Amino acid sequence: MTDLLGRRRVSKSDAIIEALGDVDEATSHVGLARAVVARHGAWGAAILEKVQRDLYSVMSDLAMPPNHSRAQRVAADHLEWLDQTLVDLKGRINVPNEFVLPGSTVGGGHLDVARTVVRRAERSVVRVLEVGAEDPDLGYPTNPFLSSYLNRLSLVLYFMARLEEAESGEAPRLAASQPS
């Protein structure tokens, strides 16, 4: 058993604990990407630091019962910021309409790993939200902004990876292309 915020205990195999672990891992990968891309300029590091802070809010929402006064920290303004960040990123780069092989640059590779971990965290959070909707008496979180935030974040990280590659002078390697 382990403690969650709001003075409740759950099994270490509980879906909330799984989701918390996945979001925590995502935060660490975002931090690693931030450390790498910070060497190329402040634009990416500032975005990623805000993302890390937001992910702690996601974890807080997961750990709190939905009726707790400090629950529901992730809100529409978090999604609006991600949407605006995505618009800004899309305005700075053309991204191919094909699958891109991660790893053209170290920074881009770290951003892509962070993206895939965020996608896994999203799946874990969706499972928690579904259980919470099915049985409100369990005290699982019900904030729909949690999964929406993670979904949009994965897009932001994808575009950041492509921009980091472009700014490093590397063209993205397409999955369908064969090396010459």
C-alpha cells in the first residue's frame, strides 16, 4: 500500500499509481530533453520547464480525490497555452506529412522519447478517468483536461523535435526513405 494526497491509501498496483509513475517518467524525459536543447537556445528550454511544472499539476490532480479543494488544477488555460505554443511552433517549421525517424539530432531524439512517454502516460490517465467515470465512489480523478493536456503535449513535443532538428541544420529522416 502507498499513500495518496488527501489522506488515502491504495495498492501499489492501483491504476492511479501506474498513471502517476508514467507521468513522473514523462517529466524526467522532458527534463532530459530540456537539458539538451537548452544548449541551442532558450526558446525550447522555457517551454519544457513550463511543461514540467504543468506535469506536476497533472500528478497532483491524479493523486487528489476529485472533490478535494486542491483537485482540478489542470484547466482550460493549460490547453490554451499548449494550443498557442503549437501554433507558434507550426509557424516556424514545415513538417513532412510522412513518418519521421527519431534521432536525427540528440535533442530531437530526446524530445521524441519524451513524446512517446507522454503518449503512454496519456493512455494510463485515460484508464484512470474511465474507471472514475464508471464508479464515482472510488474517488478517482475525473478531470477531462488531464488526458487532453497530455494529448496536446505529445504534439507540441513532436513539433519541438522537428524544429530542434531544423535549427541544428539536420533534415528529418523519413521512415519510408531508404539510405543511399
